[in-house]
Amino acid sequence: MPPSSHRANPLSPFLIFMVLLALAASVRAAPPYPPVTVNVQAEHLIGHSYYVPGLAGAASTANQGFMSNAGFVVTPAGVVVFDTLGSPSLAAAMVERIRAITDAPIRRVIVSHYHADHYYGAQVFKEAGAEIWAHEAARGVLGSEAARERYAQRVEILGDWINPATQRFPSPDLWLSGDTDFELGGVRFLIRHVGPAHSPEDLVMFVEPDRVLFAGDLIFKGRVPFVGDADSKRWLAALDRLIALQPKLLVPGHGGASEEPVEDLTLTRDYLLFLRERMGRAVEDMVPFDEAYDAVDWGRYQSMPAFQEANRRNAYNTYILMERESLGQ
Ligand SMILES: [Zn+2]
């Protein structure tokens, strides 16, 4: 060190103080994500497990994109998060809720599937130091045309919170190729790949000591599910595996947590079986779809929420699927 560097500068402590003050002010003045005003709350389920219940309905300015659930599990060695909500702003609110409960580091995020309402908050957890885990069947999704279209749609509806200045799409740190079990802080987690069902990459998470199942969109509680172009045969197989876990509590992707998980799993399973049985028979007898649809007695499901919106399309998609299956495709 040259002797000159030992010369005291009377201003330096003051300068350091000013720099720190400026830094602190800049942190306060520019929060990284525009805040949401919807009520993002953490509800304790049992033991280590919590969930953040989303609001009802499709993405809208009114719900600020807060329409899916997320969950988290607190262990002495860190926090495991399941799904990240529908925007960075919502995820930032969720991190605040976690911070109110524990100072433990957020270690890992499991993304159930790559639908906008479940993964748009991922970057916030990554910034907080977490690793993102997802199933490799989602590899192509992030850069796909469908993902670009969905993003444009989200910017249009939720531009205050989702726009090019706020939204990033980090790649997962780890692509899972199948079922993966791990332990953190003495808590055992079973990650199950149950796709292709609701999506090819569907993952669910079972917290073994709590017997809590975070089920993503595989289960629709108390309502007719949206089957979309799902492969209902695989979906049924997945539901049987989840029933075998005998969960005590189940957190679906949408709607409240269920204290009768096996009943809810069975309802979804019976509905899919019913669709396949009725539409399969129509295909076999070469009855055109409209005629087949009108001939079915939908009485068991008619009074359930989402029947009007979803049932006919579900039946039609199942009809097409059964046609394909009958041709051995
Ligand atoms: Zn979904």
C-alpha cells in the first residue's frame, strides 16, 4: 500500500453515509413489481403446509390475475413452494406472506404445469434464491407460439402487472424426467409426474408427514372439470395413483382446499369414466356426436358448477379421442 492511502479523508464517513442513504431511498422508491390490491393470504393447512387461495373466475382486471392457488411448505432447512401464481406482482405478495411466517430460505419451486396462471410468478422466487423444478415435457412450451399468444392476451388484460418491463420467463434449473422424491429439513416430499393429463407436464406434490396433496389442475373440486384436449385415459391412471396415496387434505389448482380428497378425486374420475363410456359407445355404434350427446342422461352432473360452460366441449373432445383410440392411434 502506498503511504498516501493512509491519509485520512474527513469526508469519507459522510460520503459513505450519503451513498447508503441514496441506495436505501432508491430501493424504497422503485419497488421491483407494481403492487396488487387483491387479498393474497396464506392459510395454514396442517403441519408444515400452507396454501394461498386464489379468487374465482377467469383472468380479469377485477381479480388482477389472481385466479389460481399456490402452496408452500415450511421446513427448518427451508421453504418449498408449489406453483407461483399468475404474475410477478402476485408472487411478490406471496413472498411477503411467507416472510411473515418464516425467515428460512426459499429453496425450491415446483411448477405444476406451464399455464400462465401457475408459472408467471416464477422469476420472483428465483430472485429470492430458489431453484425452479419442472417436468421436461414442458421444455418446448416457453418459446412456443401458444405461449406467445397467451402472453399477448395477458398483457392486454393485465398490462398494469404483466408487461415487457416486469415479466420474464426463467428456464427451470432442473428438468425432472419422472417421479422425484426428496427430503428437506426432515420433511419428505413425493413429486409425481401424472401427465399427460390436464397438460403433458403435470406434476403433483405430496407432503408425506402432513399427507397434503398439492394437485395442480388435475383435480377440479365440486365442479365439472375442463377436459380440453387432455388425454383422459392417462388422466384416469393418474387419478388412481393419487387415490392410492390416501391424502388427508388436497389443494386443487382452483377452488378451496378439500378435506375429502378421495371423494373429490373419485368424482373427477367418475366423470371422466362416464364421458369415455358414453362417447365410446356412440363411436362404436357410429352415432354422430350431436345425436349421441342429446341421447345421454347428464342428470348426475347437470346441476354442478361449470356444467353449462364445459360439458358439451368435454363430451365432444372425448368423442374425438375415442374415435382416435378406436383406430388405434
Ligand atoms: Zn392449467
